[in-house]
Amino acid sequence: MTTLTNLTRAPEIGANSYLLRSGSASVLLDAGMHPRMEGWAATPLLDSLPKDLDAVILSHAHHDHAGALPLVTRACPHTKVWMTSATAALSEPLLHNSVNVMTRQRRETLQQEYPLYTHRGVDDCVLIWETVPLQRPLTVAGSDFRFLLHDAGHVLGSALTEIRVGEKRALYTGDLNLARQTLMIPCRPPEGPWDTVIMETTRGAQPTPTAQSRDSLENDLLEAIRQTFARGGSVLMPVFALGKTQEMLTLLHHARMDGRLPPTTIYIGGLGRVLTEVYDRQRSLAPRQHASFKILPEVRPETFDPRRLTTLRPKAGQIYLVSSGMMTPHTTSHTLARLFFPRENDSIFFVGFTEPSSPAGILRTAGRGGAVDWGDPHGPLPIRCEIRHFDLTAHATREDLADWICTQARPKKLFLVHGDPEAQEWFRQTLALRRPEMIIQQPPPGQPVPLFP
């Protein structure tokens, strides 16, 4: 029997990691870190890993899917590690950045467990990675396991994982997007029906307005930027260094070129620049739109130096496209926001997912005229700048995922993962009504369950 064990500690957007076992063979799908927890509490259930783990397959380079990989390879040094070329090129600098963040957190918060791994640990981990192209079969010696990777349309290099055991077929989605982005091509999942699908549920609690489209959202964002500039303001856009930075740079550049935006200075963070260089180098090696377009030479963004924060005064017509997207304390976007709060002409625009309990989510809820606890010794800070959200998501909407499951994937069994409880519950209720014959499960942490019906 083939089993699936959810190694994420709770049913939420957390440390994504799923263990497959068939006979004596074992394969791990992703090895993430929880984006809101600290120390060992942020890791998957590593004690459940077999010492003779055969392979790890990484769906993409985001921290909640890849951040614990050095811990896994340290515990299981003889395992194979498979990922696409772009995911490998993006994961290496991101993991080294994680070491820097953990080291800083140890210094600032006295978190004695940090760093959970070192730069040397990342280097040792990278040495055993094997990059694999899409559609090339992967096998585990002495087992019935077969795997194929398919483009997921989420970020550069992201992949769906097709799992074959004998005549049975399963699909692990990782994160996927079924609609166009500025750079990424929409995911076209392989044909069903499937025996089993392991599906992300990130946006299950977020209904999509019926009149909303990617074009309308992009136009609304550009109009809001123009209005900010017209009143003499500047714009802060908290973004993830991977994915959203490159998408927004491309969108803003095209808008400048066709006259929808006036000339403007765009600032990005240092990590955002490093990852954008990867997007440029890998532009013809991974599926994406504008394959001949080199972002950095064409857009020419300025690299923001955090040492300027103490003396910075944002000027009219500037855009600060800096991380983190969740505005985590001590990141550039969190610190820079303090300068924007009291300035009525300025704007803070969110362009992607904001977890409700994160500083970004709290700021969105408070809005203009509200106040937020921003770690200031004098108490909550009043917000006088404009606050808006434009849902330029890199995840499939819940409506698109539900339609795909019901009309194309048509699995006999569906596992709901990678989503907060209310998000998973929406999918459970909705899909149970639309496909009552389908087995729907939310795999409990740490408990093996049969992969196939």
C-alpha cells in the first residue's frame, strides 16, 4: 500500500511537506518552513522522516516549500534531491538569505535556536541537487514509484508532480496558477481523471468578484499610481522578492513604455535584484512569457540600500518595490512603512496575498484613518496615507480550482492541503456538493493515510 503522511504541523499555510511511502521506498514532496512561526516550531515534522529517505522533490523555491531543505538533507544525507533548473537557481540564494535572516533574528530577539542551519549547510545541500527538465521520467530504484514534473504557472520553475505507482496516478499541485500573469504562463495540468489529487487551498477563503479580471486589476493599479503621482506622492508596494518583484517590474515597465505611467524611479531590494538576475538568466530555460525580455537591463531599477532608511524622505513619483510582502518586522517594507503612514499624498499598495494576522494583513484591515501597532514605543501609529489592495495573485482562484477538479481532474480521492482551516472547509463543502462520489480528506499531521482510494 502507498501512504501519504502530512508533515505540516497543522492544517494551515505552513511548513509544506508530504511524505510518500510504498513498500520500503519513501519520497518527500517539498520541505518548507512556516512563514509565521519561529525556531523549530517553524519546521515540518522532521522526526517522521525515514533515515533512508530515497528522494525529495521540490515544487518551487518559495520559503514555505523549500526553507527546511538543508535540514532534511542533513538528516538524510544519501537522499536524492530533484527540482527544475530555475527552482535550483532561485533556491540557493533564498536559502542563504534565510541563514542571514535567522542570524539577525538570533541577535535581535535572542532566539537561541537560530540559525537552524548555516551557510556551509546550504552549500552542502546544494551539492547533491539534481536538476530535471519538465516531462522527464524520474524513478526510485527498486520501487514502483515514477514521477513526472509539469509546469505549474506559479513562479519561475514551479512544477506539478505527477506520481505513478503501478497503474495508479496521483498529482501533487504544490502552488499553481490557472490564469495568466505578466510573466508566467497559465498552468495547463495534465489530463484526468486521476486516482488522487493533493491540492493547495490557499485562496479557499477568498471569493473572487465576478467582474474582476487581470486586465481590470492592472488598469486599476496603474490608475491609482498615476493619481498618487498627480498629488505629489510616492508609492510603497510590499512584495515577495521571488515572483511578485519580477511580475511587477515587468508590468510597470510595459506601462511606462506605452504611456500608461509617466517616467518614474523604481527601487527594489537586494535579494529581489539577485532573484531577478536568475529570471533573466533562465528566461529561455523555463516556461514564461516575454522569453527574450531581460528585466534588469530594460527596466533599470535602483537597488534600495536599507542603510538609507534613517535619512530617507520619499520623493514624488517614486515606487518602492521592496520585501517582505507580509511586512514582517525588521524587513525593509515594514520599516519603510513608518515613513509613509503620516504622509497623506503617499500610498501603500498591496498586490498579492496578505495573511490576515501578518503586519500587512493588519495594515490592510486598519486602512486609512485607522491605527496600527508597529512596534513603536509611543503606541499605535495613525495611518494617513492611502491603503489599497489589488489582487494580482500568483495562486489559482478558488473558483478556478473547483472547476478544474470537477470538470478536468475528476479524482476519485482529493486531499486538501496548504490552506488555513476556513479555506480548506470552503473546498470541502463546495466540492462535496458538486462531486458527492469523490472522497475528500484533510490529512491529519503525522498520520499515514492511504494515498489511493
